Amino acid sequence: MRALFTRVAMAAAAILAIGAVAVVGATPAQAATTKICSTQAVPAGQVIVEVAQTSLCPNFQTWTITTPYEGVKVCALSPVPAPWVITRAEVGAPCGTYWKYELHAPYQGILVCVYSPVPAGWVITWIGANSVCQGYNSQRLNLPAENQQTCQTSPTPNPYVIVAVRTASQCAGMYANTIRQVYNGVVVCNTSPVPPGYYAASQAPVNLCIGTTMGWKLLHS
């Protein structure tokens, strides 16, 4: 009898442990939300997932806010905290007249809407039509690489510089930049950023930078 009681007690403890794990690993549907008035600032790192008129905020909108998670749909007036990106736009509840944006963490080759923020350290390698951004183009994000082509609207992260500007079919009619990591004595196009620790020492001729024949020679400071 004592052995049977022990087995039952152990089974009950296991069930309780499983339940505790389930609570700790709450699904996105269980993510905690808070309601604030539209006159208040959205706390850093939070997003707006619902817009409504309620008695909580007479004469103002009531915003439901939460911490972002993979696939969360936020209202278009919501901040989009780094490093989240917008992959899709929809219309309809619960955002009133505002579009809903679907957020995801960036990964290599992800397609995002052109109005999505581009997280620090990522570049745009393609721009084109897509049916999921409410009539706007999408753009592909990648991590930078040596001699990579990036679209003209792309950031150029440190320590990369622009060594060529060419016409390109992959950037929706815009030019494409060729980027590479900076080194002492590199000659860059005049549209290139100058990474920290380097300076434009002198002008230098270039033949791969559309729109100009002169670039800059960078030296380590």
C-alpha cells in the first residue's frame, strides 16, 4: 500500500511539474497586455495590438499594448522596436482604420515590406513587387558580405564601404552599391560612408561609381 501511495504521489508531482513548465512557457496568445490612453507614450519595447474607444479614455483612443513576439500583429501607428521587421500588412479589426503589421525577427533572406525598419547590421539586397504589403514593394534583407551588391536605399553598416555603384535589375530601377570591408588605402565612391577610425585623405579617380569620376582614398587615422 505504501509503495502504491508513493507511485501516486510521484505521478501527481510530475503532473504539477508539467503544468508549471506550461505556465512558464506561455504561448503568444497568453502574452500579458496592458491598456493605456493614446495621450500616453508607449513604453520602450512595447507594441500596440488594438485600438478602441472605451470609457477608460474618454475622448481619446484606448491602446492595448504588449511585448512583441514572433508573428504578432500590431497596429500601423505602433512603434516597431528593434530588431523586429514588418513582413505583411492587413486591414481590419482590431486596429480600427489602421493597417495591421505582422512582425518577425530578421533572418537571412527574409522579405519585409519597404516601410519596415531595417535593423542595425542588415542590408537590402533586392526590392520588388509582393502581394502581402498592401500594394507596396517588398525588400530582401541579408547580413553584409564582401563584394555584395546592395540596393541604393540600403544602409551600409560599419565596417563596410561602397566601392562601386552600378545599374541593377534587382533594385526596382535604383542603382546597386557594391560593398566591402574597409582597409587602409581603399578607394571608395563619394556616396560611401567613412567608418570610424578612417578619414578621407584625398580624392582619387574611380571608374565604377556611376555619376562621378572621382572618389575618396581612405586612410586609417
